[in-house]
Amino acid sequence: MSKFTFPESIKSRPVYGTLAMRDGPAHLLVADGHGAEAILDVATPIMMTKAHIIYLPKGEKFANRLRSLNPISFYSGPSYSAATSRLVKVLSDAKMGLQVYLAGTEGLIGQAQNAAMEAGIPHNAIQTEHRGSIARRMQCVHCKGITEDVEIDPFICEHCGLSLFVRDHYSRRLAAYQGVCIDAEDPGNIPKSKGIYE
Amino acid sequence: MTIQFNDETFRDDYSFFNSERAIKRFPFPFHEDSYMYSVNMEQHRGGPVDSIYEKRFDVDEHYVAEMRDRALVLADDPLRCQSLPHMTLAGWDLLELIMVTKSEDYPDLFKLHRDGNKWRWVNKPLGIDDKFVFLDETTLPYGPMEYITRQAQGDFCVLDQRDDNLWMDAGMVTTQADWSLDFDIGMNFFEWHAPVPLAHEKGIFVRALKFLLNIQQGAPARRLNWTMTVNPLLDTSPENYHKWGIQKTTLTPKNIGAKQHLRVELQTFFRLPRSNGLVFPIRCYLCSFQDIMTVPKWGRRLHRVIRDLPEELATYKGFIDNRPMMLEYLKNFDDGLPTSLGIWPEIDTEPKLQK
Amino acid sequence: MSGIEKIQVVVTNIVRLNELVTRFEFKRTDGKLLPTFSGGAHTVVEMQDGEITRLNPYSLMSDPMCQRAYAISVRRDDEGRGGSLFMHNKVSVGDNMVISYPINLFSLDLRAKKHLFIAGGIGITPFLAQIKQLDRFNGYWNLHYSCRSESLGSYVDELTDQHPNETHVYYDDKDQQIDLVKLLEGQPLGTHVYVCGPKGMIDWVCNTASKEGWPREAIHYEEFLAPKPGKPFEVKLAVSGKVIQVGEQESLLEAIEREGIDAPYLCRGGACGQCETAVIDYAGNFIHRDHWLGEDEHKSGQKIMPCVSRFEGKILVLDR
């Protein structure tokens, strides 16, 4: 799958790179959907002798190929929420020098990055590569509810029902972009939604 | 000077008002007839008598009403005050800074008695007389930052300094110009300023950060910032934007003088000694257009600044739609005469309006 | 001057710890309390050494919460330009001195789940204050302290008495060495390492940690370089319109200050970046010794850090 090039944006918007192996006593690789391809690209047999892989297929069929890389541990699960305790366990057992690699959608990358930061890894030290869907994880600034996988702008907050426009302002702590009421100054005047990058 | 505290509101009936004294000491933010971003920092070491620069933390006639408004905001949304776990020591730093300076600068209003760790704090305007143990959170009703900032006008961003950057890791933010602490907490200096247009390209933030990182103990700094608010609404939060945004559409040529307010932030910066953090108090002053127009120099200048402001800035500051109506009003107070440099009103030396 | 607040103090105690290191204690001349500070902070001590005013930074090693007195420890450097010799030989109890407000360029990262301190020799001093700060708030720390010999082990007894489980001491003359790789490998996620000591030790710790996969943000070091003597040279200061001579025993920054020109500084040891000065014109070679400018900047001939760096050549014009 070809990689999407995000347009240049403001300083709070995450920038994704390309995974590259770095020295360290252990490696943790987390991916969803097409993020598996980024893991397959970076994995080497030596790296796998000290690697843990956590994967959320989301309908894609890469699980067997990842498993056959023979990492120390491999987990494949239905959702980020389901994988959380597994991720936290790997992090709490880890020592300084652990290298973290995240690949896939922005929602997955953001949430896993947050878990790694909580464990004490600075965000700059966490490698990320975007693959797959360009949907965003959005926080409604009004009701604080998170709407996952938002592809259009404006969109309707699935918690409070307000029509929100999609900002590029991003919070690592919330792993979400900010959504703000679009018709506050002109109630009912809501432009037709289009794709976020259209 | 004894302060007469106003009985007033910043919501619903908006009974907020400025006395003549308050208008005269309003921090008019434009030192010349045009405006562009700059790193307009200066040392915060006093200023003219009774100006807002005179004391380290200015206490004015709005103190009691502003603290009442803050309590209402927090009751509605406690997320406006947050402190990440490593910021507790900085919170104590802030409590100490405010208690010590206010009791020195306003001895008739605030008293601090210290006997080792055993402290007693008396806040007469708010009727508070509390004993607590310094550095022991269990002896205060709130965390140290929340406790003291419920008693201090203005918002407070408490910044951690590390990796050659400043991090918005704690704050009390209820009188903000449309930004969310709950969203921005944990961000670095460039990230929380990310939505500001033009300034990044001009290198403003790189220079400002360099200046701020080097602010030392005992040498605080300050600057002014500004925006526009319809009605004297302190809590222009993004959280409630869907409720207050509509008020921007209620301006008419008739009510604009009373309803449209220039909103000025006195931003100060103090190094916090025990944590090596930095506190960034953002004190908000509101003044209606019609009150500003009582100072001829300010009337002339405000018209020229608003008229010539780049479109991006008028959009970012949220008044692009109302600018034409503002200019219709303001042009009546601009007779084309030159103005003297500097922010002070100069009522005695500047000519009266020639119209 | 330079945005740094000064404090008038009196020397209240001088304690010779061993052959090389002496502790000096200061109280305020006016009897008031000193400012609190954070562990890792230093103060710049002004020394009136005849015609020369020396400004040397020393880490504050007393309890940051204690406002009655400050303490610094000074290692005698017989090869240096004389600052430490002045402190050792010419300062007596009762002397009035001027010191700066505390400045911290080696702060604890208070988010750390664990603080790992690695000290070499006199590099122990900032950690003494940091340990006192952490102890008060139940911080989790370990110290690995390398000294030349037992007799030169400043504060070893105090540390091992009060913190027997946290303190690990290594003596060079007994061939004891920190097993750094093993030490770093065993640390839990969220550990920050801090190193203060000779340049060789700092490089060793930073490079090893980096090779072991430690993030840059989790590695902290402090090394104040003392300015080195060198050949005299002439400088033209474009802004103030003066031509000045930099003597063999003084730094460029000291020469600028001697001429009464206000130049910014914080660390005076090539680390903080505050005194960075633009070069307008030059013909000759720079002797860059700071940690602040990158290699490219050193080569560019456009910037110099006058606190530690020098110049050899015909023409040097600075934007000062």
C-alpha cells in the first residue's frame, strides 16, 4: 500500500517517519492494519531475537507473516483496548534502552505512544511510521468525548452531537486532534462535509 | 491606597464596570499606531505609581468578583485546573511566591506569618485565615497551586523546564483567550503556540523561548498581549465556545461602544526557585470601547491599529467579521492628529479630540 | 549587570576537607535569608584578585531548603588561572564577598522514576544538593561515586553513613571501576542518568548510555570548563567601538567586562549559550573550547563563546 504524504502543518501536529532499527537491549513493535508492512520492512532476524510484537489486524491478513518473524513474544488482538494490558506488561518489565516502534493509523500510534511515555520513554525517542487509513482520532473540546476514525470535516461528535470542524492542533496526552463547534456564531449553518485532506 | 472592590459579574447580566481610576490605569497595549508581533519583553521591576506594573502581582477593584467568577467556572468544569504529578513542588513555589509578594506589597490586605514550616495566611478581601504546614499537601484544602490561584487574579501556567524547552505541565486557566489547558497540558512551548499564525515564520517563538529559558531567580520579566471580547466575559474558553460564540453576533452600531471590549493580558514570568520551573501568570484586563475613548490618545491609536491589522491576525483574534463595524465606530474618535509614543494615557498633554 | 542578581555575603566558615578540597560557607551580610534553590544550581563567586575580577561558578552543595547559609566546595587547581588558588589562599572567615543568585543549568528531571547519579571527584557537589532535595520528597536515587583514593574522597563518609544503600564508592588507587554497561542495562524504564566529573568520565557515560539505547532526554551532564590561559590577542568590539587586549591569563569575556562593557553570561564555562557572540570579521584561527556551538558553527567563523574560547591571529571584530 502506498504511503500517504501529509500536508505540512502546524507545530503541534505529529510528523511520522520511517522505522529504522536502533541499538538497544530490547525492541517493542506495535502496529495495526497495514502498519504490519512497516514492521516487515524493518525486522531482521537479529532484532527479532529480542523483540516483542503487538498487532491489531483490523481486517488485514498480516498476522501470520508477523508471527513467522519469530519474535520473543507475539500478540494479535481485536482492538487497542484489548491489547492495552499486554502492552503495559511489556513496558513495565522493560529496562532502559528499550526501543519502541509504532506503525499504522494515527489513532494507534498516538495511543501506544502515550502508553510508552507513561512508562518513562520521551516521545522523541519513540519511532513512528504512518500506514493505512488517514482517519483521525478526535476529541470534542466541548464534551471531551473521543470520536475514533474520523475521515470527514466537519463531523458530528458521537457523544454530544455537535458539528465539529477538524483542527490540526494535536495533544499527545489525549492522543487526539481537537474538534471545535463549527456553527457557534451562526447556528445551523454547517458546511457540507468533505474528506479531511480534500 | 485602599481598594474599593466592585460588586459585579462577568456573565449573565454582565454588571462588570471600570471605575475612572481603573480606566486610567488600563494597560493599553499599543505603544505606537500599528501592531505586529514582537518579543516585547522587559524586566518586571515595578513601574509608575498606581500603574498595573507597580506591584509584582497587581490587585485591583475586580479582585473579589474575579475570584467569585473563577469559583463558578471550576464548579462547572474542574479540568480548568490541572497539575501533572511532577509539578507539585512548582505549585508550592508558586504559593510561596504569591503569599510572600502579596503580603509585602499589600500589607493591609494580605498577611503571612511563618514559623518554620508552620504558616498562617490571612486574605482579608476573601475572608480567609488558614493555618497549614508548608510542603505538606495534606494540610491544605486543595493542591498548593489550586489553593493559591483561587485567590489570585489572572490565569497561571506553571511550566517545567527541561530539554531546552518549556512544558505546560500545570495551570489554572479560567480567563483565557480561547485556549484549553485540558487539551494543551503536557505540550512544549512551540506546540501550545502552534495555532498562532505568522509568529512562527518570523522566528518570534524561537527568540522568546531563548529569553524565557534564561530568566533567573529574582529577575522576572513581562509583556503585554491583547485580543477582543464581546461583553466583559472572562471565561472565553473553547470548552464553552458553542455557548458564548453567538454573543459575537449581538454587536450593533448602537451597542458596540458598551459591548465591545479590548482584552489585554499582562503576562509576567518568574523563575521558581525550588523546582527550577517557570510561572507564567496571564492577567486579563477588560475595557469597553466607550471607556477607552475617554482617553483621546487611545481613541486615535486604536482606530489606526485595528484598521491596519493584517487579516490573519484579525481572524486569529476572532474579530474579522466585526472589524468593519468596529471601524465605523472607532473612526469617530480619530481626528488624524499625531500621537505620542508609548502606552500611557497622557491625558494632560495630548490634545482633546478635534471633532 | 547581565540580568543576574547579586547577593552580598560574608564568609562564615572554611573547612579543609582534604589535601585538595576546601568547603566555604556564606551567609548574607544583611542578616536576611538567602533565596531557596533547586538541586544542581550553581552560584557565580566574584573574587577581587588584585587588579583582576574573577567570576567563577561553583555548584551549591548545601540543602536547597536551607536559607540560612550556602556552601560550596572548591578543588585547588595548581595549574589553573588562579581562581581556586585565590579561594584557598586568600579568603578568610569574615571576608565580604559577592555571589550571584542561584542559577540551575543541571536540574533534576522531576518526572524521572529513578535518578542515577554518577560522580567523579569534585563532581560530587551538585549531587549533594540534589540528594538532599530528593530525600525530602522520597525520591528514588542511586549514587555511583568515583574518587582517586580514600583520603581524597570528599563527603564519602557522610554519604555512606546517611545513605548506605544508595551510595556506591569506587577508588582509583584500589583499581575499582564502575561497571557502567551492567549498571545502565539494569535500570528500569523511566530512569534518568546524571553525570558530573572530568571530561573523560562525562564522555564515557554519555557515549555508553547512548550506545545502550538510552534516549538523549534521559542523559544529563554538567561540565564547567575553566577558561584556559593562552597567547594574548587583540579584539575590536564593533558596537562599543573599542579595541581591547586579551591578556594571557584572562578570558575574552573577562577582558570585555574589564573594559566596562556589559556582556551576558550565566555559566562562564562554555555550556549555557548565554554569552554567544557574533563574529563580524576575522583573520586567523579560533580556539573554540565550548560545548554550546556545534561543529559546523565552530568551523563557520561566525560565532564565538567568549567565556572559554580564544583567538590567534591578526584581526578579530565582534558584534559587542
